[in-house]
Amino acid sequence: MSHHVVTNGEGQHSLWPHALDVPSGWRATGFSGTEDACLGHIAEIWTDMRPRSLRELSAAGPNVLATERFVLRELTADQVAALLRDDVPGDDAAPGYPTAGSRAAATAFGRRTADQHPRGFGMYQVVRCADGRVIGDIGFHAPPHEGSVEVGFGLVESGRGAGYATGALQELTRWALDQPGVTTVVARSAKDNAASQAVLERAGFHRRAEEADLFHYACVRGAA
């Protein structure tokens, strides 16, 4: 049976029998032949099997947000995994980093599927400009869903009380609300964590619900 090689909008390739109409979303590349010939051709030209959208995100590199006092640098998947080994690249970690919260966030990040890694909606390190030290992390629990995305944060002891948490939360929230389709950033705080609640409120979040031991906060586009 004769086949031809077809491709879709994500740059993925397959072979399709000549006798059948090419399915919707696919188009013929112009190469045809036996099944073995088509498979051999695909192996030669399709060397990176990731969808085009994922390749483009990878090529763009991690997101970085910089201010005069701190830099938020998004971690790659390999760097997130390294946190579970307490392996922080370089000698720039402040004492106590990574924290237990860092490892919990890294574990949750590792559970994401391949299509749940849009650029910018991952985990970030908070780097203090004064000494270049990583003093904590901040990031999103998951990609945006139905216009909403959840944020979490935590700093080592030496990074607290100087406005870094509030500033980092404001900066990342502002960035998120500027992204297409995102209208709300939400967060949760334990009811006995007054410091976390104060950070959220200073950053422009408003309490909107509560349950058991948690308060729920939100910051809506236009109110950030």
C-alpha cells in the first residue's frame, strides 16, 4: 500500500494511506512511498518530537522580572528538580534555602503534565540585588484555568520583614494579570499565618472566602 507523509500545525508528522482523505488539521508534505520509506523519511526530518508550541516556549527561555531591589527568575524543570536534592546552582543561596515550602512547591511542579508548562507560569527564585542571594521563591500552583491562576510564596528568615515578599507578589501578580485570558490571581493563607495575610493585603489582594483553617484571597485585573 502506498502512503504519503502528513504534518499538522504543531509540526508533528505521520504517514497516511493514499487511498484515504487526509484528516482535518493535517496536510500532505509531498513525500510519498511505501510504509517503510515514509517512516524512514519521518525519522530523518522529525528529530525533535515535541509540539512546535512547546519548542517555541523552550527557545524563548525562562521568564525574568527585575526591579531595583530584587529579581524574579523562573526556573527550568531541571532546576526545580534540583531543589528536591537541596542542590542550588552556584553559591548564591541564603542560609535556609531551599525551604520546606520550596521542596513542596517543587514536588507539585514535578506532577505537571507535558502540556502544563506555559512560559512564565512556573516557579521563580527571589534574588536579592543587594548581595545576589536567593532568599526564597514564588510561583504558580498550576497554569491558568478559566481566567484564574493561584500563586504561592515563601522566604527564608533573613529575607523577611524588608518588603521583599510584598514586592515579589506585586510584581508577579502584575505580570500574570497582563497575560491574555488571565483576569484573577488567587491565593490561600492559613488562618494562623498573620504575616502571610499581611503580605497579601499589602500586595492588593482581598479576602473573599474562608474554610476550615484557610482564608482565600483574590486580586482581580483592574484592581491590582
